[in-house]
Amino acid sequence: ALEVSEFKNALKQFQELVEKTVTQKTKKRLGLSIEDEDEIDYDKFYTTTKTIFGPEIKDYNIKAFFRKISSNPHARTEWCEIFGCFIGESYTASSQLKEENMVFLVSEKQQITHAVVKRQDVIKSIVKVPHLDFTLVSSQKGVLTIFNNQRKSFFSYPFYFHQDTAWITGCDFLHQLKCVVAVTERTIIVWDYKSKGSQNCFIIKPMESALLCVCTVTMSDRLAKDNILMGDDKGYVHLLTLTSDRFGLKQGKGKKESQLQVLDSKTFNSVKRKLHDDWTVKVKYFSELNCFGSCSSDSIHSFVLDDIKRLGDNLPVKEFSVPRGVNAFTYCAKAKVIVTGG
């Protein structure tokens, strides 16, 4: 353990590391050049933090802290966050919650709990599937859960039992294949939740870069086929096709145990295009417009709205930018974009 004087010195070094990282992220968004040997990426930030505080620092706390200052360099940070502690108005309220395995809070009087979601896990995404009357929930550490209309869990797949420390970053529902799709930083997950007595899960890997988000492309003419859009930490938007013949979705009656199958990502039909100079933090398909949208923390090319065919060609796409110094994700979330005629 560090002595008081050593700890104060460690905090000073960590503050200098954070300030340097934030300065570099700000310069990058402004289009200013950074010397390659001086750039602080995640690996360098991770190694330096471990050197400063020692091996007791949890990897997921370092990862969460780095993501916070990368996605929003102007966000307020506290040094204690690197230890998994937070100071703020929500601290008192969260400390008063008696249930450790809470999924989400409906109101001050009603809590929805589920024992599969472990302590210190967080909900990453919630997707409503109206025509099947259920809600799909994914947790950061790897639990996929389906709730019925009474919000009672009736299917759950603990993906983390099979995988490494990669986080789930998003999920959606495949309307044609009737399966759940989720992405981690390294893989694509296809979960056949319908199989009775067993749960088939397919892992598609390897992926060239860290996946940050996923959404389904809803097209009524795509029978036995689903397309998904994914964004990564290199600014790319990926379009990948999933067909029913690639997955053994029919179960034999004698099978009772869960099955995990690994599929090679190179055998799938996919295209990708670099649309942003920073993380692609959100993708969405607008069936009414027959267009896709991608949102990035890049303030130069922060929002793209165009035909999905543009991902496979070299023609210019329709780009929108936000004012410099403004958080792109927040800006795009609040903006009202109206598209008419083509």
C-alpha cells in the first residue's frame, strides 16, 4: 500500500496524465496534429495508471475512466473514479438502495430485480420489441435478458460465463431470424433465445477493431436474412449480413445443455466505410427514410445520414457537423433533423 506522501505524489502524476490526455483529445477534435510518439492511447494510459497506483487498480475502472475523457474531454472527473468510487448528487440515493441485483429503477417505490445481473454491473442498452411484447436488456459485463410485458424475466443468457473481460457495448433484435444480436469490443453474439431446453449462442470473431454499437436494418423483403449496422472505435460503420443457413436454429429434442459455437467473421458478407475521425458511438436505421444515421464524437464529421448503399461505394455521403467545443453525441441526440425529397 502507498504511504500518504507517496499517494499524494501518485495523485499528482495521475492528474498530469489525465490533463495531457484531455489536451490531446481536444486538439484532435480541433484538427490539430499530435506527435505520434507522444500520443496517449488506451494501452499507454492503462500501463501508466497501473505503474502509478499499482496492480490493485481494476481494469474495468481504468477502461471506464478512459472512455469518459475520450468521449467527452470537457466532462468533470474526480480522481476517485479510477478506484470505482463516485462523488455526486446520485451517490446518496444509490447508497440507500437495498437491492444489490437491481436491473433498473422504475420509480422510488418500485424496483425491478433479476438475480442473474451481478453486483457492480450496469445496464448498457434496452431495446423494446413491440410486436413480440417484450424488452431486451443487455448488461455491460455480459448478461442478455428478455423481459415480458409484466417486466418479469423469462429468458436470460449469461454470456460472461463463456467469454473474457470484453464488455457488451450494444444489442438489438433480428426480426427475420428471430434472434438476439449483441456486440462486444471483440465479437458479435447471435443468441437463439427460442430454443427450449437449451440456448444456442453463436460467436462471430475476430473483429478488426472494437465495436461500440449495433442496430438492425429492418427491410420487409429480406426473408431469412437480417442486416446489421455496427460502429467501431476507428470511425468505421460496418454492414454485415446474417442468413439463417449460417446458424443451426433448429434444436434436437434430446439436447438440454447450452451450446456455444464460434464462427469465422471472414466467411460473412460485410462491407465497411470510414465515415468519422473518432469513435462511431451510435448507429440507427430509419426505415421511413430508407437511410442510416451514424453519430460520432468527431466534431468535424459528427453525423452522417444517407442511403445504406453509400457504405459500399466511394461516392460522397451527407455529413453534418456540430459547433466546435460542443459534445457531438449530446448535440445530435437533441437535434431535430428533417429530411425531405431524396
